[in-house]
Amino acid sequence: DWQKLCKLVQDCIQKTLTEWSAKIGHDQNQETLEVLECSVAQAMEKINPEERDELKVSAKLFIVGSNSSSIRDAVDLACSALGVAQLDSVIIVPPPVEDGTNLSLEYLQPYWKELESLVQNKKIVAIGTSDLDKTLLEQLYLWAQVKPSSNQVNLASCCVMPPDLTAFAKECDIQLLTHNDPKELLCEASFQEVLQKSIQNMKANKWIPLWLLRYSVIVKSRGIIKSKGYIIQAKRNAS
């Protein structure tokens, strides 16, 4: 269930940060650095260019902060880490809306425009959405220059695909997928808690997660997952 998934993500981050911290030791003054790249080399495998055509590289991007430009950073970092020129598909999860506010096309538009520019620049092949009902998916489809190729539906909130959504998706050639992710896979408080546990003398309350990207590398002919993982970016407040 989603609670186990959240715990898995936190465990992955903690393990990576702990190993990274032990590796660099205490001779590096982390507080003075603008960028900290925390990675464990053996945990991520670059894709062999000769095998690229046989593989599908897909990602689901959870935006934690409200900055749509984070999307470009996330895609660039994922491509660099995996050693590929482009991702085959990216599904976007915008930041949660404020309580009492409904998700709207206006809210989605800046994020979708950023995805469209990445498609036009050949950094992504196909883009998709998550948890849109038929009305909002139709609004996005009619407005968008690059149409959504997929829409994920959380079966925890609806055990059966809504008939109107199914009919519209079929008519517009949008693939309906299922998922069991929470709306917020990693919140600020849980990230700071993990940071505090992982790295000594780290002022964790100054760090804010910006986005979390989950990637999967799938062997097309066999439909099996070759590798998967998470990439996260956070920033430190100057104040």
C-alpha cells in the first residue's frame, strides 16, 4: 500500500545519504557548498547505448515545490544519470493543491507547457498525467499542443474505471493506467527527518525537497523491469 511505498522512498534516501556521508567523511564543509551531489555509484547503472533501442525508459515525476522549471532539471538529471539522450515517457504529478481548492486546467498549464517544450526539444517522447477525471482530462486534451498519451488512475479511490473517462480515453487514444501512489510521496517534514538521521551536523530544517523522480528501465520484448530507482533534488534556504 501507499504507506509502505512512502517508507520505501524514505529508506532509499536515508541509505544513500548515510553511505554518501560516510564516503566523503567530515573534511568537506557541506554548509559552504552550493550543490551537493549525493549518489552511490554502484546503485545506478548507465544504459549501454547498444541496448538503448531495446529498452523503454519511463519516469513519474512528483513535483514537491511549486516551480514548473523543476521539470527540466529533473529530466536533464535523469538523462544524465542513466546515460540517455531522452526519456520515452514522463508522467507528471503537480504539487498538491491547497485544501478546499480543486485541481484546475489553469493550475496544470505551466507544468504541461514545460513538458511540451521538452517534447519539442526531443528530451521526452510521450507525456502523461495522473488522477485527472474525464472533465479535466478533456480540458487539457483540447488545450494542449502536445496531447497527453496516458492518464494514471488510482484504484484506491475508484475500484472500477469511470465509464465516461474510459470512453473519452478510447476516443482520443489515451492509455489509462493504474497506480497506488499517494498524492504526496515525499513531504518536506519527512525529507528533513531523513536528512537529520542520515548526516551528522546537517541543518536539516533548512533543506526543502523540490521534486522526486521515479524511473523504470523496461526490456521491451520481454516486458520485464531491468532497473528502477529514485532521483531527488532539494535546495537549501539561505535564511
